[in-house]
Amino acid sequence: MIKALDNLPAGVIGFETSGKLEAQDYKDVLIPAIEHAAEGGKVRVVVVIDDFGGLSGGALWEDLKLAAGHLRSLNRFALVTDSDWMRHFVTAFGWMVPGEIKYFPMAQRADAVFWAAAS
């Protein structure tokens, strides 16, 4: 499940995920929000992942399409999670993402939002 985060600074969009992500999560929540944000210029995103249950095949496909279509719009991406493998993934592959990507532990969620909003 993906749900949009409320009460974020202007210019920042955010999402919280839990459980297994399905294609419909992308189609209903994530893709429309990123497309709308990209219309205004560079996209600043905060993603909070508390309990990750994987991706369905359809969700993986939607994720790849989203990356191919909107990756260049990304300005800042803050990943908030206590998952060690996700932290290592960001460290190892973050250089491949245009813009800036930064990992934050759950205890620093507010710092992640502040960082994403900064110029």
C-alpha cells in the first residue's frame, strides 16, 4: 500500500508505504502525484518505508516505467527507513539517480522532510 503524506512543505511530495506494493498503488497514488509535481519543475520526494513486503510483478513494471519517464525530473529524494538493505542500496546505487538521494533512519523523519525542501 502507498499513501500520500500530508502537511509537507510547498514543493515536496511524500509517500508512506507498507506491505506488498501492487501495480494499482502506483497507478492510483504514486504516478499521478509525481506527474503533477513534475509539471511544476523539479520533483522533491520523501518516501517513508516502515514495513516493506516486496513488489508484485505489476508493481515492479510500474516502477520501471515511472523511473524511465520521470527520473530526470527528480531533484531530491529522501528515503526514510530502518531497513539495512535499503540503506546499503542507496549507498551503492544512489549515484545512478539524477539529483540528490539521501537515506534517513525513521527517527530522523522530520530531518528528511527538511532536507528535501531545502534548495
